[in-house]
Amino acid sequence: MATNLRYHHRIEARGNAEVETSEGLLFNGHLIDISKTGVSIACDRQVLEGLLPPSVTPHPSPRNRVPVVLHFVLAQKTQPSKPAPMATECNIIYARRTSRDIFQLGLEFHNLNAHQAHMLDHYLSTTSAG
């Protein structure tokens, strides 16, 4: 994605997320919110340092993206028995501390396919509707 369009309405999201590095390592986090262009996840220090080792500089930003694959499930409100698993390429574009040992990562979707974009649009429209 050429620009950061995270100005789209964010919807609170709950659930587990796995972030896969380019080396194939998996790290666990929790969804915070989701929009048309990305997600925020919460993680602990160990996960943060696994994804973004302290020796790596500069830190992630919209100009210094860290590529990962995000695995999560969209729990469809209209069909709760049919969760929609997603695995999509993302870029970590920010990391910030929210408490002593909890961090928030901002991930921007990259290369959503047509099916994933449709599932995401459906999830956002049905979740924000009430």
C-alpha cells in the first residue's frame, strides 16, 4: 500500500493473533482494533523483542516497515458458527508502550486478495452496524 489510510473507522476487535516473521517464527498477540487498512495488536515485551529485536534500528514507521504475516480470525456477527480465518501480509508500522510490559503494534495490511478484502468489508459493515 502506497499510503497509510488508517484514518478509516476503527472497530474494536477481540481475539488472538499470530504474527509470523520472515524467518517463519510465530509470536502471539491480541487484537485491539481493525479497520479497512490495518489492525492494532497488543503484545508483551518478549513478543515485541522477538518481532523487533533491540539491535534493529531504525524502529518501525510508515517509511521503515517491517514485513510480517498476520494470522487471525474474523468472528462473523451474522454467522458466529462460521469464523473466517485470515492469513495476510502486513507491515508493522509502529510500536508503542501502553503500560509497563504491554505494547501496541500497528500493522498495515499489504496485498489483501479480493476474497480477504470482501471478508474484511463484510466484517466491518456488520460489526459497526450494531
